[in-house]
Amino acid sequence: MRLSKIKLAGFKSFVDPTTIPFPSNRVCVVGPNGCGKSNVIDAVRWVMGESSAKNLRGGAMTDVIFNGSGGRKPVEQATVELWFEEVTIPPYQENGELAIKRLLTRDGDSQYFINNERCRRKDITDLFLGTGLGPRSYAIVEQGMISRFIEAKPDELRVFLEEAAGISKYKERRKETEQR
Ligand code: ATP
Ligand code: MG
């Protein structure tokens, strides 16, 4: 399974609808300071369900919506869509395509979609549990994360190990069953 493209509109500095293709397994994003490289990674984390504005380098969640610059007025909503190909997650492996989308409006209404069908945030987080990809998973290694790994307490380290071993989704399901 691989990420094939990201579509953004109204998200941080990406005010106009923008498609970023990922044509191969190794892609570099380069550009001058402040051009929006880290915003691309924030977009990935956001669409996977990140609920902490601080982790997206903002004060409030609506800070991810383009808030104007130069001659451009702020916009009313932000959307990010991730497209995957060679999908291995059932039942989406059947036609091989999976697109997940999140939309946020200025009044704080957050909506999630799988293949354009409305779903819950949990449906998206469940989808990627155990794959290593997720809003806070190890697939995204950001600045300072290596030292956080090194300094992590055993309990915190265990969360990463369980995700890497693919057992976090079973733990999550057990927790849900126990709560019922
Ligand atoms: P560096 O090389 O310094 O790490 P970068 O390419 O990673 O830079 P980003 O941090 O992705 O840059 O982008 C920062 C830019 O995004 C800033 O110019 C900032 O004004 C803009 N930006 C962030 N949030 C918004 C928003 N809500 N509306 C408009 N612009 C935004
Ligand atoms: Mg950056």
C-alpha cells in the first residue's frame, strides 16, 4: 500500500486546490524556508485524525484554515484528501483504491470521509491502526522525535512497539469490548 497523492484546498498556505503527486516510493519535498514543506506533513497528520492543534503548530484547530496573506482573503474551509494505491486494507483492497478526506469549517465542524462517504473519525483511525501510519505513529518522524524515543519511559516506548508489532488494533478492540 502506498500514498499516491495528496489533495489540499484551503489548508494552511495551500489556499488554491493543489494536488501533490507521489509518483514513486522515494519523494523529496524541497523549497525555501516558509514555503509550506512542513504544512504538507501537517496535512497528512490532520487528515488521519490529529485532534491537537499544538501538534499541528497552531493555537486552535481552525488555525489550519487558510487565514489570508498578501492580497488573498481568508477562506471558510479546509480540506485534505489522501489517496492510496495498492491498498491492502480489507475491504478496500478489492478495487485497490482508498481515499480518505477531512473537511473543517470555520464554525469548527469537522467531517471525515472514506471514498467520499461520510464516516466517523474513529473509522479512519481504526483503518490505519497497526499500519504504522496514523496521526502520532512512527511513520512520521519529525524534529525532536528521536530524542523523545531515547528519553521515553518504558510505557511510552511500549506504545510504539505495539504499533510496530501490529497488536495495537487488537488492544484497542479489547478495550472497546470491555467498555461495553
Ligand atoms: P522551513 O524550511 O522553515 O521548515 P517550511 O517549508 O516547512 O519551512 P511551513 O512551516 O510548512 O514551511 O510553512 C509556513 C508557512 O505557512 C508560513 O508562511 C505561514 O504563514 C503559512 N501558514 C501556516 N498556516 C497558515 C494559515 N492558516 N493560513 C495561511 N498561511 C499559513
Ligand atoms: Mg519546516
